[in-house]
Amino acid sequence: MSNFEYIIASLPYLTPGYHYAEGKGFQDVLGEIRRDLSARDNATLDFLLKGFDADSLDAPFYEEALHGGNRFLREYFRFDLNLRNAKVRYLNRQLARDAEQDVLGIDGGEFEEASKVDAVLQGTDLIAREKGLDDLTWAKVDSLSTFHYFDLTAVLAYVAKLHIADRWLALDEARGRELFRKLVDEVRGTFKGVHYNEQ
């Protein structure tokens, strides 16, 4: 059985500069999380991690994700599918290609964030555009994990955000540190907030 309260309480072990602890990295954080997850919950985490690998993001993967039993994974990858297809359609328009060329032909359902994504894609600054898309993904993760404090959804949401922050640490150290700081503040605030409400 997974020890979610312990996992969540101990997640932000980042240094004051909001880097990983010395000699640590994304895989080390995952190792700390996995240690207290059940085999079943580790398998669910594995599926989320598989979705971070671009080579895995084909039609069969999304079909499995959208019909899986975990709500967070279903909705997270529904958003991811719609976001990726929106990016392909935007690129097609820029290149005067058929709008549906290379679009994954899977029904992602209603895409509530479509107008926001389109507005971000209209930007000319590539870094600002990537930042905007990641901000939308971060906000989506927040919406999917609302009222989840000490459960698997909270852990999956943390890892999804950590993946974003980790990518930016490699691309833009200042942006990466900003996201790490935000993530640490969110987790600490949630943990303290839950205890406050229980008193």
C-alpha cells in the first residue's frame, strides 16, 4: 500500500537555490517517490513517464491513455493529445500544407483551452511560446489535481510539473529555477494547508 502522506510531505528536498540537491536529478526524485509506492501505483507512474518520451506518443498510446482507468492520466493525455494536434495544425497552416497532415486521428473531445493555445502559438518569440504552452500545461495539471492532497493523483501531478521544471532547467536555468520554486511552494503550501484545516 502506498504511503502518500509521507511521499507528499517529503517531496520538496530541493536546495535553497531551487536546484536538485547536489548530485541529484529527476531520476533520483522518482526513486524517492517509487520507494513508497505500491507495485500497482508504480505501474501507473510508469505510464505517465512513458508519455514523456516523444517516441511513445503514437495513436495506440493515446488510445490506451484515453480509455485507461486512471482519471488523471486520461485527462492529462487528452489535453496533451489536443495540444500536440493543435501545434501540428498551426505548423501546417504556416507551411501551407493540408491542415490535417500528420495530425493523430483520435477524438480528443472538447478542447477547452483551444483558444488559449492558439493565442500562444501566434507569438513570434519561440522561448515565450514554449513558456506559454508549458504554463497552460501546468494550469491543466492544477485543475486535474484540485482537492487531491495525499493520493496518487497528487503524486502524478507533482511528477508532471517536475518534468516541466526539469526540462526548463536544461533549456533556461532561470526559468527552471522559477518553476522549481513554484513547485516547492505549492507542495509545502498544500501540506501545511491540509494540516491547518484538520485542526
